[in-house]
Amino acid sequence: MSFFSRLSKGLSKTRESIGGLFPSETKEKISDSQWQDIEDALIMADCGAQLAMDLVRKAKKSKQPMQTLKDNMQATLVTGSEIKEAKPFVLLVAGVNGTGKTTTIGKLANMYADQGKKVLIGAADTFRAAAVEQLAVWVERAGADIVKQAEGADPASVAFDTISRGIAKNYDVIIIDTAGRVQTDTSLMNELAKVYRVIGKALDGAPHEVWHVVDGGTGQNAIVQVEKFREIIHTTGLIVTKLDGTGKGGVVLQLCDKFKLPVRYIGVGESLEDLMPFHAGAYIDSLLPETTQTST
């Protein structure tokens, strides 16, 4: 099954629920109650209430409402932002436990290694039991290298040592893992801020990118997480995971609409190859059915 097919399958429930509300007859008028159902379906898909209302309001004015809905959804998505180039390229990855952060780092390491780049991972998630060992398994699968210390070690120290080694050994890509912090835990968030500062001291201009991994199925909680993390580590991009049937998909739109951050990658499975560069058009085509020509 192709990657696009897997994404389409993962978002099939949302696509069917929204698409089933549009009349199949091209000349059939969409009633106010049907429009309300469409708006409700968008909200249930985690698009967010305000965005859902705005999308429906614009689509109602069109003679081709489904196409207009698609066009305005795509316009909401943040794309085209170039990833900074540097050697070594330092990437800080954050996110709460359970989002697939460790798996995602393994996939990123695999992706960069496939591009012929020398990859080093800093295991700065030193608080969670077995977190370093779990990351080490993914790093080995990807053919990358890892810097790690004992459980409970200072995460900022791990980050500093990783960057120092990366510079000395001429690595192309350095990825710093962080503890799966809960955004309400002040002490852990302060530690994350310290890691961010130390990275900048270890290498001027670093981190070059800060990507926040969010679970595509957590809805409004993902919004709260991104809002808090962005204050601490100045997030530059998002990775949305679990769009393989567990996530409704609409949260991608809500995140882009609220934060104007680019979605860099999406995850549709557990294997190393299941990390997909985000393409707005493919995402919308997976989220909504084929365009119909209904009139209002």
C-alpha cells in the first residue's frame, strides 16, 4: 500500500463523515440544517469551532461548496517554509509522553541517514525509566550514533556533550531528544528551557530547528501543548503523529490556523519508513472526498 493510500485509509472515517453530508445530486440545494451538520462534523474532526464556522461560512457562498471547502482548508495550512541549512544541523525535538516522539526521532535519523548524512542523537530524556534504552534501539535501527549518560543525568549536560562531539567528529545532523514533559509541570518545563539555552551556548545559532511532536488524536490538548511549548523553546515546526486511524486529522488544520507553524512531517505507522513529508494537497485529498459540483 502506498504512503498516500495509508494516509487516506487513516483519515477515512473523517472523510466519509464529512463527505456523506454533501448531496450527491449536482443541483440539489444544501439546507441550513445540512450546513449545520457539516459544521458539526468539522468540529468533531478536531478542526476547532471557530475555524469550522469560518470554513462553512465561505463554502455556503459558493456554487461549488466542496471545492471551496477544500481550497480554504488548503489555504489554512502553513507550507513553503524552508528548513534552515547548517553543518552540523542541530534539531531539538520535544513533546509529551505518548505522542510517538522517540519513534519519530528514530524515523528522522533513518531519513537523514538514507540521504547519506552522518547522524548523531543526544539522549537527553534522562528522567523516564528506560527512555534512553528505547531511543538507542531506534538509533541502531537507523544506523545512527548516540550520546547517552546514566538515568537521572542532567539533560542540558547531555545536550552540550552531544553537540561538542558532533562538531569534533564532523557530523551532519545532530538531533537532541528531550524528556516527555507535561506542559503543566513547571520544573520540567524549566529544565527544557535550560536545554534550549545550553544548546545555543554549545553552538552559536543552534538549535537551527525546534520541532514539536503532537499526537493527531488528542484534539484540543494538542493545541494547549503547542501553545505552552512554543513559549519555552520557540517552536519552528510541527510533526503530527498517529494519522493511521487513531487521529481524526482535523487538528492539523486547527494547529496551522492558530499558530501559523509549518507541519514538517506526519506519521502514519510504527516502522522507520512511516514518516511522511507533509504535503497540503495530499493531506486535504485524504481528509475530504473527491470534489463534487453541488450548488448552494
